[in-house]
Amino acid sequence: MRIEPITGDKLFIREHVLDDSDAYTDWQCDPDVGEFLSWLPRIENEAFQSLKDAIEQQYIENRRRFFMAVVRREDKKVVGDVGITLLNDQTGSIGWFIRKRYWGKGCAGEAAALMINCGFTKIGLNTIRASCRRENTISERIMRRCGFRLFDTTERRLNYTLRYEDWNLKSANQ
């Protein structure tokens, strides 16, 4: 199941292509981008394999992972990655990663909002989950702005959820 591009104010998200390799490797190999993640940074070969996997996912009949390039509309530069991994047929888990040079420009929030739209309207989810380490206040702020509600905490993580009904109501009121 391939997803058509979804356009926002400053960005659009689209399926990854091999030409995304340099930008994809840039964020995957950056220790600052991976500060709150146990699986980053990667070495270049691992990053390229991850990109190839994201591309291969587009052609799997029962696709479970939807990772999209985050692209600036003004110059078509790939600024990061956003994606949803299905936990079951009705629930997915979202994550976003922005290249360091584009931090503080609203890219993560807009990319997350576009992927949430995709999750509910294209993938057909009822619930999207998001989580972050407690000290990752920027990601937590993005989750809250996107309408996520805190549903669980652990010693290290904050776990949020967004239901289609709440998102649809929020979207209708904007």
C-alpha cells in the first residue's frame, strides 16, 4: 500500500526514494538527533539499509511500517523522516526525526500533524500512540500540540495516545 504525498503549509510528506540517501543518513548518523533513542546513531551502512527497508515496505501487501520523507515545499529539501508502525489493525505508533540544521523551524510539529492525518485518513487507524523519554520536552510539547493525551508513565517514558474521534473534533474546530 503506497501513500500519496500529503501537503501542509511549509512541508509535505511522501514515500522515501533512494535519492533520499544523503539526507536520511544525515539524521540517522547524528548523535544529537538520536540523543533520546537507544538505536541511534547508526553507521552509514546501517542507515542505508534502514532507508532500503522503508522503500521495500511500500510494496508489502500487509504493510506494517509507513515511513515518509519530510520535505520542504519551498526547495524540495528532505529535512527528516516521520512514520507510523502498526501495533495492530486499528492502532499505530508514530515517531518523527528532523535533521539538526532544521530544528526550531516547526518542521517536527507539522510533519507529525501530516502523519497523524495520514494515519487516520489513509491508513484507517482509530488510535495513534506516541511516547518519549521524560527529558525530551520538545517531543512532549509536539505531542500535546497535536492533541495527544497522556495515558501512562514509566520511570523513563511518557506515553501518549490520540483517538480518531478527538483528532477529528479538534480538526473540525480549527
